Amino acid sequence: MANEQRLAAMTGNEAVAHALRQIDPDVIAAYPITPQTDIVQYYSQFVSDGLVKTEMVTVESEHSAMSATIGASAAGARAMTATSSQGLALMWEMLHIASGYRLPIVMPVVNRALSGPINIHCDHSDTMGALTTGWIQIYAESAQEAYDNAIQAVRIAEDPRVLLPTMVCDDGFITSHGIENVSLLPDEVVKGFVGEYKPSKFLLNISDPVTVGPLVLPDYYTELKFQQAEAMKAAKQVILEVAEEYAKISGRKYGLFEEYKMDDAERVVVVLSSAAGTAKAVVNQLRAKGEKVGLLKPRVLRPFPAEELVAALSGAKAVAVMDRAETFSTQGGQLFTELRAAFYDAPKRPLMRGYVFGLGGRDTTVREIGKVFEDLRGDLERGSVSEKYTHLDVRV
Amino acid sequence: MASLKELSAVPEVLASGHRLCAGCGAPIVVRQILRGAKAPVVVTNATGCLEVSTSVYPYSSWNSPWVHTAFECAGATASGVEAAYRSLKKQGKVDKEIKFVAFGGDGGTYDIGFQALSGAMERNHNLVYVCYDNGAYMNTGIQRSSATPKGADTTTSPVGKVSTGKRENRKDLTKIMAAHGIPYAAQVSPAHWNDLYQKAEKAFSAGGAAFINAIAPCPRGWRCDSKDTIEMCRLAVDTCFWPLYEIVEGKVRVTYKPRVKRPVVDFLKPQGRFRHLFQPGNEGLLEEIQKDVDRNWERLLAEEALSN
């Protein structure tokens, strides 16, 4: 049975801050950056008002935010931070160290375009650049999902089969600053769900001294990276188990991705995060006209659920994959190229095309996504894609 | 004052059998400093010679908990460890008294780690940061740092037809750290082991952020004999190239004043990195280095007089 929940109007950042307050980690080390800033502000107020037991370390940069979070986590604390864009880029070196040391750090990332030129609005260039850092990545469409994902991430990251750091991402300004109705679980229910953090080896256990972060040469490095890759594989099952358990306390069901009106869908748009909300509206409009269209919204990008995505899309005839970041590979966005690769061994492959859209916060409305479905119709009639990948809504 | 006999009875945190070079100043600094802790310590290490030579997996030279993350962030990493301690202690999850120390070379402290160190000092974490200053990036092969003395021949300030080595002055890091308003900052030399030990004790009991700068000869980079490490440490002090002092809540105290201040050439001459300075034509540069040392020493004495 789902618990008594409090429905409140709040921004995505406030919802995430409340998730953090309910998790009440031992240490938060963070640095302000637009559009993440008010997560840190809300949390600082919780600390000042004595609502949490957290030691807050107001570091002098994001590099130090991640370094201090790593230090705290290695010391035996449940440790968290949050960031966006340039902050994530500055952390890049330390992201690999967090995952390589198998520290279950949870980090909300409010997606924002990377400089240059400087831009403070949403796209996914920050977290797409972190796909190879060994972090689990979970994306949210709404403030509610951002809240729910943050709570689930603690259990996923800390599972002994996983022990990997986890980013929970939502869209800068669109989700972080937009006000929505959010259902908050009671504090004690969240505390019960995340439980107490009990690491097996940690620095503050003086009676069992541990060396963390030694020099590892060719004789062992490969094995450590192999174990890390195996942990990422194991994460898929854990993400599903945690989601199932979370559904029991919240009534909200999550998977590796969300399928929206996919049952008989011939034309499908695949898109992450807040743009999926807009895509749902387009699907509704077209369905009202009797068109067989659907939406697939990935939730988890690391681990990449390749087999499950292929299975979910096996009935589609034409698929458009929308990426909110360039890769400059000249072959399309990251999600597009990975999903195409996933279909390499599939017996049946739909027509597939990629779009790069919504860069630097450019609005993507029902009109643009309507055009994407139109393009797919043209491809189906033609029996081939007119262009493998294009930029949506661009002046050339 | 502790006797050598007493100090030698303190259990070693850094075990023998590590892979640092013969005559390296770093492990001497570590062992002398840790004798002042008087409680279990958690050690943070910046990337550098000390880190790579004491932690070759699956071996470790550290009898205490030890963590290394990256080059520029020992200050931040140690901040996180210390914050975790405060959090778990107040929750009753850790009950023991534990001290925190971070070690970094001059590259990891004066240069790339400067910001993270400044942050840790400004936030006044209850930890001791110790720089073992060998005056260059020795781990990567003797490149100049902002701690490299003027005139030194390094692989990125090489002596050549139109160059006499590093042109610039050293950064005065100890003073910069003291300027953060931290409870304790000091400069030490392993040759003065009792002075060093007493300063370590004070740093560990300062109740907040403490910074210790230790001169740590690198026989490879300095091109001096590995048996002369402690002698080089002594010459650095006796020439006033490396004055011994502490700054306690803004008050400067020079803890050792040489009866006879020896000329800086006595410190420079045994080191191959300064050999070119003694060739004809470079007398002016030697004079300039002596003037720099004199000025800094006089200034330190004046600061002592002013603050007391």
C-alpha cells in the first residue's frame, strides 16, 4: 500500500532538496552553479535550521566538491553533492576516481549546456560527456521523477552488487525551476527505505586500517576495471528491484525506460527528460487522429539497457532518436548512435534517424516534435530515411 | 621536549621497505611529523613521489588508514575525511579520538593543489597539512615549480647559452597560509628534529587548520649526495634560506636564530642544480640571491618584533 503523501507545489530543485533532506546524508560538499544553486541553498537552510544531521562542506570549487565527497565517502560517510554543466566538467577527473574507488556517491545533476559560448540553459552536453566516467546515470522528466530518482539512487548505488556512484539528472530551468505538483513521501518512510549506510571498509575504522587509492600498475589495473564493468552490468537488475520496492511505498512505478502508447506504434520518438513530456502531448494529438505513434523515454543511460530497448522497439517501423547534445562525431547524438549500435544484431531493424535538438535551452515545442513525426511518415512512405541525422529547428 | 629515545619508541605509521630513493627527505618528514600526533591518524596524500612509492598495489607502507585521490586535491579530500569524522562522531557512530593529516609535495601544494589547500585552510578543518618541499616536480623528473629557488637548473628551467636557470623568486607559501588566519602555521627542517616535533605537536593540537612547511631535500633533483640530506637541511637553516618559525594566531616567533648566519653559497655550493652560478660571470646572480635571503630574513625578524 502506498503511504500517505503530501502533495505540494514546488520546483524541481526544491523537490530534490527535500529528497536529500529526507535521505539526510552524513556529509554534503557542494558549490553553487546555475541552475543547481537552490538545491544547495535549500539544503544550507535545512542545516541552519537543524533539520538534518549533515555536515555541510561549502567548498571552493566543484573539483573540491567531488574530492571532498570522495574523501567523506571513503571515510565511511554517506556523502553527496550536486552540480550542473561547468561544475560537472570541472569534476571530470574526480568522477573517474569516485567510480574507480567504488564509492556509492549520489549526485543530482541539473542539466545545463556546456560553454562555450557560455549558456546557462538546458541541454545534455554536461552529462553526455560523463557517460564514460563509470557512473550510473538516471534521467527525470519531471520534478516528481527527480525526487523519486534521488531516493532510489541511494539504494542502487549502495547495493553491495553495485557500489557505483550515481547521477540523477533533470533538465535545467525547465524542471529545476518550473513549479509542479510533487507528492512527497513521509520523512520516516524515506529514511526506512534508504536505511543506514554500512560500508565494509572505511578510513575511520582505525582498528582495520585500509589503503584507499594506491598506485595500481599493469598487473592489476585491468582486473579492477573489469570488476567495475561487471558491477555496472549488475546495476541493471538492482535498478529494477529498487524500482519495484519503491513502487510499494510510493505507488509510482519506474523501469529502465518508459513506454508511452507503444503497443501498436509504428512511428516512435525516443527522447530523454522533459522533452518527453512535450512528446507525450504530440502523441496524444496524433493518436486522437488515429495515427499509430508512440514515445519511448529512456530513464537509465548507464548501464545502457540495449537488449530491453531493442525488444521494446521491435514492433516499430520508424524511429526518431532525439539527442539534446552534439557529439561532433558527425554521426549523430550519443543516444542515437548507441541505439543504432544496439540494433546491429537485431533480426528486424526499424528505419532510424537522429535529431540534435534543444541546445542551450532552445524551446522544443509540439510543433517541432510534430515535424519529427511527419519526417518519420515521409521515411515510411519512401522506405528509407531522408537524412540520417539532422539538427532540429536550426537556422542555416 | 622529548628525548630521541622517547621518540624512537613511538610506533611507526610509515613502514620501512617503501620505494622512495635513498636520502629522500619526504619519509623523514613524515615519520618525524607523525610522532607529534599523539592519537591515531588518517593520512591523505596528494599524488607525488611519496604517494607512488608507498602504495604500490597490492602492497602498502601505511600502518594507518590512508587515502590518495588526485594531484591537486589533497586539501579537499582531507576536508571530506575530516567532515565525515565530525558527522559520524556527533552521531555516536565513531567514538575514538582521531587526528587528520595531509601530505603533499611542493608541486601538489604550492601550485596545482593551492586552491584546494586554501579552501581547506579557510574553512578551518581540524587537520594538519604538511608540505614536503623539495623545490621542484621531482616525481615527473625535476621540473620547476613555484617553490623552486631562483637560479636552480631544472628540466623546465634548464641552464643554457642564454639562461641561468629559474629566473623567479619562490612563492612564500608559509606566510600565505598564515594569512588565512589559521590557528597554526610553521616552517620546519628535519635537521632540527626537536623543533619539528614540538611544532607537529602544536599543529595536531591547534583545534583547527594547521599548515607545516618542511624542507625535504631530493638528492636526485638537488644533485647532492644522498648521505648529506640532513646536512643540507641544516645548511638551509643556518644560511637563513629556510628560517624556522611559527605563526600562532598571527604572532610570529622565530624558533631558531643561527648564532652565525652563514652565506647562502654554503647551501648552494654542494648542490649540482646551482653549479652554473659559480662560473665566472654569474657573480651578480649569487649576490642577488644573497640579497633576497637577507631581505626575507630581516623582514621575518621585523614581523616577529612587530607582532610580539
